[in-house]
Amino acid sequence: MPADELQGLDETGLQRLYAETVADLPLRAPIFLPTERLPLADRVRGVLAVRDLCRNRLESLYKPRLRALKAAIGNRDRCFIIGNGPSLNRTDLTLLKGETTFAVNGFFLKARELDWKPTFYVVEDHLVAEDRASEIEGVTGSTRLFPAYLRYCLTERDDTVFFDHRPRTRYPHGFNFSTDADHCTYAGCTVTFTCMQLAAYMGFREIYLIGVDASYKIPDDASQGSKYGVGILDMASDDPNHFHPDYFGKGYRWHDPQVDKMIEAYEEARRTLEGTGSTIYNATLGGQLEVFERRDYASLFAGAGQ
């Protein structure tokens, strides 16, 4: 619909168009849709953009683009999935220069300290995408990997691949782990679970986690609710759970971390990859994640610490 025609609609017309368009989307749960922080007209424009992408380019453009990434970068020995826990401040990230890396969410706050760019940058959460859209749009030098439903607030660019990300089919008693990301990936309560599926699809034999502390403390002054069908936290003070106080600091929203569910998803990842030739290791400095075999981070790099 042309922008001038949309602007001519009154609120009732916008609401009707929004409802009709959402009914046409593959994913209609609130966690896949714009939130009320966006003006209604922007929400309408957003869901129209998602519908257009899903109908016209997801299969014909973006899935082939993901397959091309696999052909270009797959079959490497290892990659690193970078979580954003406090331990990242004690991790020598200079060692990752030249490595294949998956960074997520607010890593742009750390990237300003580095002289290298992550290979891939992944966001899957609609709260992160909305609240940090301008900063996410400022990410360059990495291939950006986003679920199609985030097209409502994130743009299509030559450095961007939208993929088909879906809710788990085993809810509420289990998780799905896909090794065919060009078909779809599945949600697992953490963006690192999505990165694991992308890494496994690309054929990495050793997948190392760093900065995945798997421990959270919810500040007493955080507002809690369940507006989008899951627990939502709205921060009133600094973030104690990530490497930077502004990561989910004052004014930013995030989902209840549900560590028990994250662990359950990680266990499914480990089970699925057993015997496939791909293995996930935990190279985080400390933390509470014990699902994966631990590896000493510095020992992965010849000459580190000497």
C-alpha cells in the first residue's frame, strides 16, 4: 500500500488493516509482532513489510542467500558464539580476530572497543530489535542474520539475511533443534540457541561458547509483566547481568531469562548434535553452564598468555 494512502486512514482504518495483515502472517503470537511502543501507523507499515518479505523474498532471495553463506564459509573447523554475560569483560576478545564469530543483541556496545568485526550478527527478540533498532541498523562489517518477523523494524540490506525462525513444536514439553536452517530454525529462550542451529547448519565441527554465564539476577526495581504472553522486564536501573550496564539498562525491555528453559534447550542441542560431527563446547570463563564440555579459552589459541 502506498505511504500516502496509509496516511489517509483514520485510527479505525489503521486498526482494521493491522488486524487483517496480522491474520495473513505466518506467525501471529505477540512475541513475533510489533509492540504498542510503536505508533499504530508504524505497526501497520511494519506488518505489511513482514508480509511482503514472507510472500515475495523469503524463499526466492533469502533462503538461497543463506545457502550461499554455507557454501562460502562452511566446513571450517571451528566458530565462536559470543554471549553477553559479565564474564565477557574478563575474556581476551583480541584472540578472536580472524576467527569465525557469531555476535548477538547488544554486542555493538563491546564492538566499539575492538579492531575487528564479528562474522555474523544475530538478533531474534522483538524487544531488542525495537528498543535498539537504530544501533542495530548501525552495525556494519558483519553479515546480519534476522528472523523474517523482525522485518517490521529492521531493514533489508545487501549484508542482511532474513531466515525462517519458528516457535518450538514440542511446547511445553521440549525443544526443537534444527540442523537445516535454510528450512527453518526454532526458538529456545535464548538467541545463542539460534546461533547454535545456524552454526551447525554451516558445518562447523567445533562450536565454542564464550560469555554464556547462564546466571541472572532480576533487579528489585524492574517492572515485571506478561503483556506479550511471556514474562517481560522493564528496567529502571543499570543492568547487572551483562557486560555493560546499559545493555538492558534503564528504559530497555527484556524477556524473563527462564534459565531452566535455556538449559533444557541447550540439552536438546547437545543431544541433537551427538554423532553428527559437530560438537558444542563451553569456553566461558566461569559461569554456571555445565551442559557442554568445558574447554579452557586461552588454550584454544597457540601462544596465548605467553
